[in-house]
Amino acid sequence: MSTIILGVDIGSTKICAIIAQKDSTGIKILGAGIAKSQGVKKGIITNIELASRSIKHAINDAKRVAGTHFDRVIVSMSGAYTKSVDSYGVVNIPSNEIGINEINRVMQMADHNANIPNEYEKLHVLPYNFKVDDHENIDDPLGMNGTRLEVQVHIITVLKSSLNNLKKAVKSASLEIDNIVLNSYASSIAVLNEDEKELGVATIDLGGATSNVSIHLGNSIRYNDFLGVGSNNITNDLSMALHTPINAAERVKIDHGSLKLNSNEIINLPAIGDEGSSHEVSLEIVTNVIYARVEETLLILAQSIKDSGFKDQLGGGIVLTGGMTRLEGIRDLATAVFNNMPVRIARPIEHGVDGMFDTLKGPEYSTSLGLIFYAAGRFTPYEMDSNRKLRYKDETIEPSKNIQDSITNIQDDSALANDLDINNLGTREQSDNDYDMIIGKDQDMKTGIKKFWNRITQLF
């Protein structure tokens, strides 16, 4: 069975929507749409109407290219205003054999034991250490024998107001969210390999207005952080230092952006307030301005990693991704800032992905593709997602329960709306039909065991 996934990365500089198909052969990219981000500043929704409009534009462009509907909708959440805590859970195993139900129980217990402020909502519950009886550091307890199962988890939470504003903006774009993923988590899924995760690695996504850090140890996230600085700050610095308009400064960054002084060439730039006149600027000044901002950003991020307490466990080093990594010489600077730790500039992994557009191969699309990979099952072996549902590595990818509403509401003036097939909704709708046949038309009986049946269909 194939599933069509819509991933929407809501960034501060761009909104990227990708439609992909997941089946037994892998992932195939069907369409993509990119729109300039409005109503979003430093990862936070500041104007729901403008943000919704940008989301619609990106999605409609992706639909026109893909020529198909979608089964699941997954969106990114900025690391701004997130907090993380660790928690612990333990359960007894009466049957002496650990199955999915037992793993779910212990994860639920760890979730229940966490001390979360009322104004925060849980986004991810990620296990990093299972213990079976007296055996610690179990990678996967499924199928093992034991009488006691314990787990330590890393819980990522987000401010409820920020989460609700994101949901409102997406809903205003006529979408029903199936899942929400932290953007740095999505980026790490897109760029890291298994060896790096096992050795311990820090992923730094240097975006347009924000920089996000996540640390993986043993295939699980142990730490995440956020910095409200990105490549837009370089543009602003150039604008002020060179006394030129923002759009001219952006062109200078793109055309001449480098951390290495390659020449003393002189360029002409328009003046602020009087674009009819121009003045001469040396590329040496451009390089110095860019170098100062990038160095400061990397130093702050290096301090964040040091404060995490995991710096000495990063055998896989530092992996940089995001649009800012296009700057020439950034790897050498990062190597110096991070005390000669291994540094790699990463683009999204293309293995197992068909139809990858050339545009999407750049490091600035790591989060966007990471959302698709997450929805397709490329996440940690076990976790509880934003819906408080256990996700695991061998689960069946089902269409979202909200698909019919999404298909109905997303229709616009394009011809694509006439091609949507709302009758082929996958296993969940089939499960509902089976439920009606087994239970019959007796509403009282349906009311009594509806929740039980839904739970069973989710597990199988």
C-alpha cells in the first residue's frame, strides 16, 4: 500500500511544501512548492493571516506539480520557546515477554511522571535508555524476556501559545495537521547516518533567521537548543556596514559571500535613501562583516554544546546544514571554533529517495525533506509523537484520520481539485467499515466499545 505525504516546513524566510509517495520500494518526490514566508519571525507566528496565505501558496504550487491528493499532513515546529526535560518510567511484565504493548506502557509511564509546566505542551517523548531487569543500555527491548522494563526519555515541550498559533495558521490554510515535528529533529533525520548517531553527533541547522542544535547519542536525541540568529542577520549587518538597501546587501551576500578574502575587488552599491546614486565598496570589507557575524554565531552555538554536558561524547563531530552553509570557508571556520572537532557540511540524504528535484538537494531543504522522512517511518526506533501516540520502526504507515476533511477543504480554483479521490482512504476507513459489519447497527453497543476497537486497529 502506498501513502501520499504532505510535508510543510514553516520557516522564517520561506515556506516549503513537499508531496511524496511512500510505498514498499521507498520514497518518491512528487511535487514541491516554495513561497516567501510572511507572518513568521524568528520561527514564531506573528500574523496568522499572512502566514496562512504563504502556506496556501506553497501547498497549491506543490499540488499542481504533483497532480495528486495527500494522505498525511506533517508540519515543522520551530525550536523557539521549547524546553526539554528528562523523565523515567518503569513497569512490570506479568507475561515475562516484552511486546509493543509493554513498550507503550513504560513510555506512557515516563510521560506521566514528567514534570511539565502548565503553559507547555509535549511535542516528542524520545527514549534513550531501556533497561530490562538488571541489563542496562538495551537498544531494542522488543521480544526480550524479563519481569521489569524501565526507560529513560528525553521530552521536548513547546509553549502552548506558540503551538496553538501554528495550528491556527495551518488550519486557516484549510489543512488538518496529522503530526508536528521539531525542525532540528527533522533536519537531523534528513542528514545524519547511523554511524554518526551511534558515535554521538551534534546537528546544527543554520537557517535564514534561526539556528537550531540537536545532539544525538546512541540514535536518540539527548539535547536541543535554539538561537534566533541566521543568515538574515548577515544581510542586515552588510546593509548597515555598507550603507546600502537590504535587497542590495542580500545580492552582495549571495554573489560575493565568503569567509575567505579572495580579492580586493571594488564593487559599486546603491546608497540607502538614494538608490539613484552609488558608492564603491571593497570586497575585503564584505568578507570581514560576514566573518564577524558567522564567527559570533558559531561561538554561541559552541557554548551551547559545551553547556549541554555532552561535548566530550561527540565522536561523530559536528554536522552543519541549512542555507548559511553555502558560504565559502564556513567549514574551516567551524573546525577552528569547535576546537578541531570533525565538521561535515551536509545535504539531505538521497539514498532510497526517487525523483529528488535538483532544487531540493541543497542544505536549506534539510528540514523540509526530514518531515517527509519522518512521516515515512525514518525516526527513532520508538517515540511518542505530538499526538501522544507510540511510533515504532516497523509500524504500518496509515492515512491520517483527518484526510477527508483535508481533501475537502484544500480545494482551490485549480483543475487538480476535480481529480481528488476521497473514496480511497486506506486502512483506517476500511477498519471503520469492518467495525460496522462486526458490531452491526446497534448504537448502544457501538458506544460501549468504539474506543477499544479503534485502539486495536491502531496496533494492527
